[in-house]
Amino acid sequence: MGEFEVYTNTAESTSGDAGASLTEKFRVAHDGTSTFTNNVVIGGNLTVNGTQTTLNTATLQVEDKNIVLNYGTGDTSGSADGAGITIQDAVSGSSDAAMTWNASSDFFNFSHKINIQGDLQAYNVYAQDYHVLNTAGTGWHEWATRSDDRVNLSVHDISANGALNVSSGGSTSTLTLGTYSTTDQGFLYLTGSTANKQSVLRTTNGNLHLDSNAGNATYINYYSGSGTYFGTGAGGVAAVMGPDGDLWKGSADNTGNRYFHDGYHPNADKWTTARSHTVTLTGEVTGTATQSVDGTGNKTWSIGTTLNHNSLNDQYVQVLPRHNADGDSLVVQSKASITIWDVSGASDAPSSASDGLVLSAGWDSSSWGIQQYHDFHTNDLYLRAKNNGSMTSWERVFHDTYHPNADKWTTARTLTLSGDLNGSVSFDGSSNFTLSAQVVDDSHNHVISNVDGLQSALDGKLDTSFDHAQSHKTWTGINAANTQAKRYHIARLYGCPAHWDSNWQNIEFTVTAESYESGYLKFRLMGDYGGAGSQANMIKVSLSEAHGTMISNFQFVLGSPVDAGWDHSGQDTFYVDLFAEAAHYSQWQINAKNYGHGYQTSHPSSGGATTVFYTSPSTTNTSNFTVSHNNTYIRGHKIWNELNDGTGSGLDADLLDGQHASAFLTSHQDISGKVNKSGDTMTGNLTIGTATDSTKLVFPDKNVPESPTATSHDRQLISMGNSGYGGLFQTTGRGGLMLASADDSLILASGDIGRNYDPDAGTWNPDADSEDIYLVTDGSIRFRTNLQTTSAYKEMSFDANGDLTVSRNITASGTITSTGNMQHTGLTMTSGTDIDQLYTVTDSLTLTTSYQDTSINGGELSTGTYIIQLYVVGDHSVGGSHYNEFYSGVISWYGSATNSAEVDEIVLHRAGHAPNASVIHLRTQRHTAGGDNLVLQIKGNYNMTAARNYVFKFRRMI
């Protein structure tokens, strides 16, 4: 493929009609290299997958405030060594300058010196030697050298505006001034904030002197054996600290005045003159008292005090005003509080609380605290705690009048049984106890239902071999509530209708009336395999016996099948609920016998056919009813009896040879003038039925040999002309028909045409079977409509050559297939998205230079390939410059869900009056799962100020 180039006008025409010279704007070379002659604006992200990016630009502007080097999606520390910035030819043509990272030592390497014009703040600075630039900026001086862990300063003066700290990594830090000799002096100048005022700390011959520029001097000198002298510049001794630690005033021989201290205070135990002292208390407690004090002993002040309640809120304890809100808010971090609690405005007070005193305290964390509530009215005490941010429930403290589960009673109690049981035991609540009881002989009576499990135990001992029942169940108290009918949910029956099971239900129910009048019913419930989808008939109940006057007030009702929620051998399991209903004062007992299977009292969670009987059936009200119970069944079929015979029963006893009695003539009916069924001639019209009934003419099946003789006409239903060869024939033994005219001009046939009768040959056609409809003539076949107006009828005809001529449209709801070529003089397309259909959408859009969605998305178009046409009537008055312009192209469309964010440009060709400088672009945008799927997007190379209509047309080709 060659190069692809894009040109634009160098001189645009305002009308769009005039031509102009072209200038190259964009080129894609055959090797894939793209060249832009002007600016490139990328609205999204720019990803470069090559190995080198070259920027031939004079100015690089980066908005991002942080440039990341050595970037990667995983751990890139292995390639970080040497990362940095290099300035090519910074010093000379062969010398670069660089700042690079040393990964082995975790620091930056600078290839050249750093000139810092401002302040330098550094922490943990490591260097072998330190150099400083001189004040002229022309050279460097060595300022400090490093030897092992020691830094030697080579300076004349050290000036510090703040603190000067000397520290080392060891336990001793040393600042050495001068050299170590008896004659050299070291000076440390201390300058204050007052102008021209300076103090000097210096050493001379072992003495430490503190001088000032005011002319005074102080020195400290140690004399072995005599102590340390503190002197002045005049040479006098100000004080002496002797070897024993005593401090003497103004004497070098330790004989002057001695300063008092804890070990020496001969006359400091009493003041020379007594003083009157007043003690005043302020703050939370106020008061005052005055008395004379001379220091000879301790003193006690008796002070009348006043408590200042308003100032008792100190760091830890609060006395709060009356509280009328939730108590949780009183637990405050690092505070304890006491307050009266009006619980009427609280939602978290103890149950049945009135008003009381509440003590609250919070720990250092706001998530932990405690609370105590003392009720004014009941004297009850409650406790709760805040644990990890949540308040616990209130716990009531036991006291003399409240101790529901105290560990031990004050006085032991004795429990004595009487009546049907004898026995006693003493207990005090400190531990569990056992009471030995004896049943008093003949003290009471039981029925079977009063003893749990007795019926089941007796059933287990019952010899059931006579009816082979495997298990039994009895329900009593299946009663109506007077005139209110009741429904009892007695069982749930599980089954898998698409699976053979060994436990399909086979249950015999015997229902007996227990009061008022007699009643006895026997039902058989069967569960059965019927195949997938047969759950509606999975369970059936049929009546086999019924006696007594009360039977109309009882019935069984089956619920609708419900999916049980699991599969059995790959097939769905369903359940059906069984309800027993009692009406109008009736009371019933139900006995169930299970044959071939047992039952359970809890619901299964897997498997197929299972019977669940409820020990305590749930009860609901139901509508009153009356059931005749006239029909009994055997093998699911109704048994005829004198209660269900007669019209409408549907039993064969109402019919004779399948016919109701109304189908036969009676002995008194006149049959003269009737047509003889063995053969007759009618001279009048034959009318069958009326205009509104369903009476019809019925022909028996002409199931005769495949090739009857020509003259037998065994399959002829109606004979007409041509020696009887024309007429209506049955073509097969399955009801096929043939209508043949007497002169052979028309044969209309259906069914097995291979067995049709040929009137010309007088024989049956021996061709192969076919289920087609044949319309056969010797000439043209014509179908005509609108025959009321002869000159205006519509005709479709086949000529002798088989050509079809249609005077109007052909409409087919299915597929028209042609094995030859199709010709037409013009194709009018219908609306839709099928092949050769046209789908039209008009969108009102305000185009900008950014892509925007059109209304065409997702399933609006079927999946396929379309020719797309976009018609722009004119947007020249709202920011564009189109005049009646058409854009067209070919697109692929996917009408189902997409799962990516890719876009695909659509190549367009355009024609029209004039586009001038306006250009429209189309593309498709996919969306990830849950979005709008595929959508058609549009943009221009201009920004419109108002909306205009854009007409989209899609013709599906594939």
C-alpha cells in the first residue's frame, strides 16, 4: 500500500463553490510513519510503546508537578541504580553534568559542585571534607576535614544567632578552644542583645575567667586541699567552697561567714520577728483566716469555707446540671461526672426507670467508659459499660428486694409433691437438686393422646400384616369453629415427577366424624412418575368410600406444586401441600396408613418422593362449603352409581354405542318422504343444517385398495358428468381430496397425489407419494378477485410455460426463494434492520470538536454490515458551513452486549452543494459490561451555537 495524505484549502471560499490550492496537513508513509505539519491535540491519554522518545522542541512544559523515572507496574528497584538527569555537554563537548541515584548506598551522586544561593538546611550530612566558597565567589576554602568519626573545624570565628550545640554519638561531647598548654588562652565570646555589651569566657593557667567589656572580671580557681575560690577582677575572694562542700563568704581560709544549707542552719529554726499570716482560699472552695507565725513549729488554720459549685469542673471531675437527654452522651473521654437524670427525654434509660442520679466516667479513649444509675423512686441501682464504642445493656444490681437469681437463699425451702405424685426435697438455690417422686397408684387416668410417643409405640407393636401398612398417623381435633370452616395443614408431599422413586406416596386416609351426626370417608392418595413437566398431576386424591350425613362437611384440598429448591438425580423436586377442611360444626379424626413407605415430621433438604406429616397442623379460616361426595373412583376413573347417573354425568351409561338418545328416532315419529339411506333420488334441494349450527355432510373413509379399477369409482364421493368421471374423489385412505371437472379442464387435488384418479386415463396415478396441493389445467391458470366489477378485477395467472404474471404487489410473511435470477425495475425499501431494509433516525444535535453520542446504540440495529448515509441540511447559520451535504460510508454493527472501551473510526465520502471548511467525523464507541453497548458518535471540526437536525439512514447489506 502507498502513502495516505490529507490536504486542506490554503485559501477558503466563503461560498464553498470556488476551488483553491491544497496544503498537506497529515501523511502516513508506507512504513507506518505518521507526519503532522501542524499542532496535534490529543484529548485522551498518549501511550508510546517504542523504546525511544525524541522531543525536538525548544521549550518543554509539563503540568505534572512530579516526574516519575524508572516507572513500572511492578517492583523496579532492580533497575533504579544510575537513574537521574544528565545534561549533555554541560561543561564541554566531552563533559556532561549529572545527578544520578546510587542504589547500593541510597543517596544521590552529583558529578559537580552545588552552589546554594540561599540557606542550606541539612540533617544527617555525610561527607569526607567540607569546602566553602569565599565571599568574592572566586575560590573554595577547606572548612572542615573528617577523620573517622571526628570533624575538625578550620575556622577563625564561630558566630551563632541561636544555640550552638556540640554533641557526639558517645557519652561525652567536647568543645576545645585554643591549644592544650598552660600559656595559651582559649576565648568564648558571649554577646547579648544590648549594644556593645559582651562577655568573654577564657582560661589562663588553669583558671576560668568570665570577663565583660564593662571592666569587671570573675574567675574560678581550684586549689588542691583548700577548695575552689570564686574571685573578682580586683583580686578579692568573693567566696570559697571548701573540700566538705560548705560555702564561705569573703575569706580564702574558710574562716569567714558560712552559708546556711540543709546540713547547717544554727539559727534558722525560728524567725527573728513573728509575722501575721493570712491564708485565703479561692476557686472551688473559698474562705480566709489569719494568725501569727514565727517558724518554731507547724500551724493549723481553721478556715470557714464556701463551696463554689460553678467552678468544680476541673480536669477530671464534673458536677453537671440536670440532664434531660440520652445518657450515652454523658460518657466523655477522660472525664467523670455526676448529675441528676430526667429520663423523660431519654431513649436509653433502664426499663421502667423514673428519675435518678447518674454517675458517668470515660477512659482515655472515647470508646470505653462506665455508667451507674440510681433510681429515686425504686431505689434500684443499674450498671452498664461502653465497650469498644458500643453501650452494653443496663444490668440491675441485686439487693434485698431484688435478687431474681441470687446464688443462695437465706433460708432453705422444701418442695413437697401431693396429689398423683409423692416426694419432697429441700433446696437453698446454691446448686441443682433432684426430686425423687413416686406415682400414687390409681391416682389418675390417661388417654393415648396424652402420652407422648405412646401411639407410635403401640403402632410399632401392632400386627399390620393384615393390610401391609408400613406406618400410621392419627390426627384428632380436625374441627370447625361452629359455623366457621377451618383448614388444617396436615402434610407436605415431596416428589420428583421426572424420576422413578421407591417411595412414591401410597396413603389410605380414613376420616371419621367425632360428634353430632355420623360420617365416614375413605380416600386414597397416590404420587406418581409422569415425566418432566408433569408436576401438576404428581399427587392425586380420590374418594373410594363415603357414608353418613356429615360427610358433606369434610374435604381434602391439594395445593399447587412448588419447586422444592433442589434437584434429584438431575431433575427438579417439587412439593404439594395437603389440607383437611371441616365445615359447619363438624369434628373429625383422620387416620393415615402408609403403604410401602414411612413418613417423617421434618422437611427434607434433598431427595425425591418423601412424605412429611405435621404433628401439630397449622390452622386458618376458610370459606364454608358443602361437598356431595357422590363420585367414587377406581384407578382414577369415576364409578357409576345411582347418585351420579343421568344427563350431564359424562358416563357411558348415558350413551348407546356412543350416541345420546336424542340422536335416535322414536316410535311415534313420521318418516314418510325421507331419503332412503340405501339409495334414492332427490328432486329438490338438499339443505344440511342451518346457517348457525355446526351440522355437516359426513363421508365415510374410502379406505379401499391402492389401485381400484377405473369403473369402480370406489374413491369417488360425488359424481359429475363425463360418464361420472368428474366430481369429488378421496385420493387416499387418510382423507386426501381431488376435485376434477368432467371435461378435464381443472384438477384440484391434495393429499397423496400419487394415488389421484386420472379422469383421462380412467386409472389411478401410480406416481410416488406427495403431500402437495395440485391445481392442474390444460392451459393457463388464473386467479381473479373483485369479480363484481368485471373491468376492475385483479388477476394472477400462470401460462402454459409456467410464467407467473401478477398485476399488483406480492406480500410474503415468510421467505421468497428464487433458484434463478431476480429482475426488477425499482426497489422500494421498507423500514427496518433486515437485509435491504432502510432504518432512518433524525437527531437534533449541537456539534462540537469533541465526540458525542447519537441516539443510535445497542440493539436499535441488528448485527450486520450497513451502508450509512448522513444528510446535513445546513448548519451554516449556527457555527458550521454545510449547505445540503451528504456523507456516506460502510460500517459494521454489533447489536448485542459489548465489553471493551475501544473506538473505531468510520471512513466517509461526501458530496453535496458545499461543505466549505466544515468536516464531520463518525465513529463507533464500545462500552464495558453494563453500559450502552455499541453507540454511534459524531463530532465536527467546529463548535455550533445551536442544534440542527441530522438525518441518519442505514441500509443493511449483510
